[in-house]
Amino acid sequence: MISRPFAIGNLLAIGAALTAAQPAWALPGTVNLAPFGTATATGADFGASIEDGIDGNRNGDFNAGSVYYGNANPENPPLFYEVDLGVNAYIDRVQILRRTDADQGVFGNMRLTIYQDDGNGNPGAVAFTKDYLTGGFGEGGFEQGSWGTTDPSLNSPQGTLGRHVRLERIDNNYWLTFAEFEVIGRTTPLAFSEANNIARGKPVTTSSAPGYFSKLESANDGNIDGNFGGSGYQPVYHSSNLGIGEYWQVDLGSEKQLDYLELFARSDYYSTSEFKVSVLNQSLVEVGSFIVVNNPLTNPNPGYDHLVNTAGMTGQYIRVSTTKEEHLVFSELRAFEGPGSIPLEADFNGDGAVNGLDLAKWKQSFGGAGADANHDGVSDGADYLVWQRQFGSGGSAQVAAASVPEPSATLIAGGAALGLIGAAKRRRSACL
């Protein structure tokens, strides 16, 4: 058994990370806790190291030096990978990113177990355990797709409290490889989790019948697994038709004050590149809408977990629809009640904070209307000045290392000389 040296100052490091932008895990205040912990495994082979699985680098190419690979002795099982977070933490989900240079079918049969601290830093009581089996197509294992994910907070409103997270093979496959082992959570109780998701199990209507073995309830069944599955296991909704305006709509039962919505995309195939998420009142009149750009999982900012800040909105229906000639495909739509925080004008991506991500959005939208802080219909230098004033405001997603540039006269005048900024026209977006 080989272990990675313990990271010094876990608690302080996690606290510092919670002030940095984390666009891949959308719930407010959460972070990937694994890089601040200690990794232990059966071993590491072919030049890989155990720490490659928790180094925070999602590059899935083994030759790039950030992919974990381990073998086990068939006479001395099991093959495992375990992360000691260093502190008890409230875990929202665990996700495992595949290699991208090879499809080696190593994500099942697996057992995922989360242990609490026994008081001496060792694994104690079991907080969560589940077997992910691959006995047939689409039975809930990690064997499909590029991103294996599970949600241990299903029955724990504040998140699953644990310190040690262990992935263990329970079959006769004695090798294991992946790009990254991520444990998403924080050191204080979660404000939102599946346990208080008000969209789960509510009635659903669609513009066309579900297709490809999916069901109406596939997108609000409480399962955030983004692997499409098949007959008997359908965690992902897939429309039968493709086209602009193809929709899936959930009825919350009555008008609710909405804090956040959370949209999980499909993870095993890039099906829908952009979503429109709308809040409707009891008369089916639109209260507000948001454009969600869904990047491929190979993108540095992968489109999997999208947060939509609906603070200040009250509605009964939530509609997810297509904006392009595509099928509507996504894993889950969550909704959370509460007043929320009214979006800041310069929070162009709607994550509740004004930070470097919003600056990037402004650059992409320059000349269009996708980052219009002063609501004059165009993204220009005046909107940059609003961003500069509000930088660091709201939420816990401030970019710790970002520097705020001083505006130039050219920028204030309209930024026409900024050749790197395209004049791409984008609709106003208020989500990640």
C-alpha cells in the first residue's frame, strides 16, 4: 500500500479554496476537497503516481502526466483508491473523471464508501456505502460515459458527513485508472442538497414523447448520473424529437419563491450545447429565463453542473428547452426554495459572485448583449466599469489571484481596439 504525504494545513487550504472560482461544482460554497487531502491506494504503475488522481488536473491523457493508474495482485485483492480529506466534511457528491486517451472499461463493479473520523484520524462509522454494478447494460455502474458521478447527500439534507472516501473494486479486474477523483463539498453543512430539492418527483409535461428508452421522470428522479443508460436504467431524459423549442417542464404544485436551480447535463455524450431555463407562473406566463451554455466535458470549464440564480423570482413551473436544432438531453433539474441573493449587475454568469468568470463572459460578449450590466442593450466599456466596481462582491466565488485591470481610455470609449474580443452576439445569460 502506498500513500501520498499528508497535505499541510488542510482546513486552512480548504477555506482558502472556497474563496476561489470553482465553475465545475455549482452549489454555492462547495469545492473539490480531494486535492487538500491524502491519497492512499493499492499502488501506482507505469510511471503514474497516486497523487495524480487528486492533483486537481483534469487532463485525461495519460502521457500528459496527470492520470492515475494502479494494478493489484490477483492473489491479494482488493484494488482500491482512498482519499483522506484531513477533516470531516459535508459531501454533496463524488465524481470520477475518465481517461480521455483510452476507454478501458474500469468504472465497475465498484463499491464507494464514505467513513466518518473515528476520533483519531482513522476510518470510523460508515456514513454512506453503495455498490455500482455492471452486470448488464445501464444498471447504474460507472462503466459508461466520461464522467462517473454519484450523490451521497440524497438522504442527508446537510450533506453526508465524512472524512475518508474509498473506491474499491469488487470484481476480478485488477487494474484501475482515471484522470481525477473529486469529492465535492465543504466543511460546513450544505445549504442545498437533493434532500430539499422541491422538483424531485413532481409532474412533468413535454413537447414530445420521451425517446430512446428515457422517461418523463428521468430528469427529476433524484439521480444525477449523467450516463444515458438503457432499458431498466434511465437517469437521463432524451426527447424523441429535435428542434428549437423542444421542452421538458416540471410543475412544482404551487407558486414557490425560488433561490437556485441546478441543471445536470448528460456526461457520456455531447448532445445539447445550449439550454434555455425558464420560470413560469401559475398561468404559464414567463417570469424570467436564462441561457445555459453547455460546454463539452473535454472543455476546461466542462458543462455538467449548471447553477441558475433565480433569486427574486416566484413561479410554479420550470421549463428546460432547446435553443438550437438539437435533441433535449439532460440528467436532472433541481429546484431549491428561498429568497436567494438578488443578482449583481456585473454577475454576468449568474453564479452569485462577481469575479474573473464574469470578466471572461464580458470579453466573449463584447459588442453583443450577453454582459450588459447597465441594461443599455450592448456589452461595452461601461459594463466593464460596473464589473470593476463590483469585483469580489457576493457569494464565495471570488477569484483569489485575479488582478483587476485599470480601464483605459480606449476601453471606456468602447474598447474597439481590443482585437482579442469578438463581437459575438449572445443572449443575456445568468448561469454558469
